[in-house]
Amino acid sequence: MKIKVILALSIFLIFLGFMSCKKDLNPFHAGSNLEENSHSFSGENNLSSTRTSSSNLYKDSNSSAPSQAEGETFKLSTSSRKAEQNESQSELRVDILPFRWNLNWEKSSGLVTVRLSGEGFEKVDPFSLRMRGPEGSETGGPVRAEKYPFFLMGKFLKREALAIIPEAEAGRSYQVQVTGKYEDGLEIAEELYDTVTIVGRKQREAELALSLKPKVWNLSWGKSITQKNKDKGRVKAFITGEGFEEIMADSILMRGPSGIIIQPELVRVTPSRFLAEFLKTKAITLIPYPALERYYEIHILGRLKDGTEFDLSSRIFIKGKKS
């Protein structure tokens, strides 16, 4: 009996051991373990990948840092430039117009403009402005000066401006200084300069001579004017000498002693002289209150083709009867 019990117990233990081995060899159970291991391994990989991407993101953020620094630098440089611009705008500034000066300005009655702007320009006396050449020659005051909301300006005769550069040469540029005073009498401390460029060529002296015919003017020219004879009598101005053929016909004027000016009725050029004809009825009006038995200076004004202006004069004598 004991032997049977022992045998049965042994068989049972063997059965239990067999079942245990069978469970270990079950492929489905092993796959479950592999899957768990796989998930575990995948999770570690995902964590590692996440760490890697985070690291890359950190690296990317670090790589973008210089761009932000560059942006800040750009902003700073822009602000710096704006500050410099504001500073330059706040300082006094001078501009000379035109900046091209022509050598034929020696007898010109045109004007050069000096414009002053910047902080404090409104406190400057515009009539105190002067232009000074590179050798120290200086103009007189401006012939006209005005103030505006954002600048002031003074106007100088072109011939006076050109004179401050005595040895001016065409094609060269020169520094011209502008000086002046504030309205309280203090001189402008800043050194104000602008550059001008010389162009053109020097005028040659026009060796012209004037002869008026008739030389005796009669008071009756202004009294007996009728529709029939008003255009008949004329005063003729003959211009001779070197350069007469270069006279601009539309530039001719006759000026009286009081500054009254009339234009010619006819101009023409002959091989030997230039002729301009003026109506007697208009010529006598150049002397509003003529005195008998007296001489008066009559001027003929004009310009040559190269821009040279001339002013020729001749004397006439008044006769006739007072009314």
C-alpha cells in the first residue's frame, strides 16, 4: 500500500514538472514576454529619441541665438545711424547755389544763393553772412536776405562771388567758407564750408565803341506827335569795334540818366558795324525833365554770345523851346 502511495505521489510530481516545462516552452507566452521587452526597449528608444530631439531643439535654439544677437546689433546700428542723422540735422549746415561758378561772371549782375539751415539758424542775422575764398578774399554783405521756417538765405552778386577766387581755373573745385553772426552779435563758432566748381572760360574785354545819331535831341520830339509822323524819326546807335558781330540782337536796350529803358524798333548787323534804331518819340522820354542847352549821358546795354555784358555810353545835347 505504501508503495502505491509513493508511486502515485511520484507520478503526480512528474506531471507537475512536465506541465511546468510545457508552460515555459509555450511560444505564445514567450511572445508576450518578447512584446513586453520590445515595448520596454521601444520606450527607451523613444525616450532617447525624445531626449535627442530635445537636444537638437536646444542646439537649434542656440544656433538661432547669434541671429537674435545680430538683430540686436542691427537695431543698435540703426539707432546709432539715426542718432548721427539727427545730430547732423541739428548742426548748422550751409549750401551754396549754384555750385558751378562760371568764369564769365566777371561782369554778371546775377545772384549766388547761400542757404543756412540746422539748429539755431533762426538766430543768425542773414545780412551778416559773408563768403570767403581759399586765400582769404571776402565778399561784402548780401544784396538780399530772407528767413523761412526751415532755413535762411542770403543772395550775393555773381561777380563779387567769383572775385573771392582770384586765380580760378576751369575744371577745379574750391572750398568756400561762409561766416556770419548771431543776432546778439556773437560770431558763428562752426566752420561752415561748401565746395564750388569752376566752369566756362574767362571773358575777353569787349573793345566796343558807341556813336549816337543825331547827337542833338530836340524837345519838339515829344510834342508834335501825329499818327502820320510818329514812326518816322529815329535815333540810331552804331556799335563798332572788336566783337560787334557777336552782339545778341535781343539783348540791346537804351537807358537814360534816370534809369528809364526802351527797346529798339530795329536791329541789324552789317560787315562793319552793329545798328540799333530807336523811335525819337520814345528816346526823348528817357529824360523826363530835360534842361535846355545841357548834355546828358545815354547808355546802350547788351550782351555778347559768350555771356559778356557791356554798357556803352555817349553824350547827347538838348535844344528846343520850352512850352
